Amino acid sequence: MSFNSPPPSSDSTVFANRLEAGERLAQAVLAVVEARASTRDRATEALSRFVVYALPRGGIAVAAPIARALHCSLDVIVAKKITRPENPELALGAATSNGHVLWLTQRQSLSSDFDELMLQQTRERAQSQWQQLAPFSPQVDPSGAITLIVDDGIATGMTMAVAAQSLRAKKPAEIWICVPVAPPEILPQLQTWSDRVIVLATPHPFQSVSRFYKEFPQVEMEEAIECLRKVVL
């Protein structure tokens, strides 16, 4: 297990926008790759294959500079929080478009018919988004590859956790979680979900991801698709 991040800080780290955050994160990722190459057999390291997965839609703009820096494919993995209508910000769990489900530790599974309904609705939302993005994603097989999962930030971590679970089933060589910003208290969990964690800032108090961006508009589907189209190998 490896972790790359500055110590927790009370400063409000601000990124101009998702593109700038992605460019800074790409530099951090390249630094890790170069450090690994300097300590391992260079011929072996040269054979390392990378695949970058973005959590849409906000994670795609952040992931694109990383995929370009690594000269690798940019794919997407769709994961959605399972919530209740009265509190849409509170995650009960998360589900991916390909059927993986993860509940909060204290829940472990469905506890009511209403939870079943919320799960079904979450799956439908994830599948709908995947169907829109699938024609523009390379759908790469990550088996044996160093697989990076990228988002524009982490709050609860549920969607990142279920995404990592889903990709782990495809037997990548390693999973790296890479985000510009995350709350410091979630770092131990990120480490259990991955082989390496790269986070640019871990400010406290955290409150929300948007707080650390000067510009943080909702990413429309057309913008996400255009971003995917621009990363062509």
C-alpha cells in the first residue's frame, strides 16, 4: 500500500477549474511513475500498461490530462450514490452500471422494500448514463494494467469505493485512486480500496468538493463526450 499526499491542512486549497486540477494531478502521477522507474528495472517498468478510468461526469475533465500524460486510454466507470429523497446528499451506498453494489458498513445489505426501490432507481440512472457514454469510451480490458480511477474530488467516497470494487474484479495489476481533493479522515479508507492513493490536498474542514474550486459548474453530457473524444490514441 502506498500513499502520496501532503499532510492535512486547514487552508482552502483552490483550483481554478477541473482542467487545472487535472493538469496538476497529472504532474503528481507522472512524478510517481518516474520515481517507480528509478527504483525498478527500467525494462520491466517500460512494459507497465496504464488505463485511466473517470467517474463521470465531473471526473472526465480531470482524468483527460492524466491519460494524455501517460499516453493511455481514457475510459469511464459509472457509479451512483444510493440515497433517499429526503436527504439526497447522504449516501446509503453506491452502485455501478455493471451491477456492483456497496452498502455502508453498518448496513451491509438491503433493510427494506424502500431500499430495494432506491437501489433499482440508482442502477437505472447509472445504466442510462453509461449508455450515453459507451459509444465514446474505448471499453479497455484493464486486466494486468495499472488502473487509475479519477474524480474531481471525494466527499463520502462511496462511488469511488464501488468503482474500485468493480474494477478489482477485472484483475488489474494495481488500482490507483487519484483525486485533486479529499477530506483527511477518508484517507485510511482510500488506502484499503486501492494499491496507491494520490491526492493533491486534504483540507480540514472539508464541507464539500465544490468549495475548493473557483469554477465548478455542472458538467453537461455533451461536454463530457467531447472530452472523451479528444483523448484518442
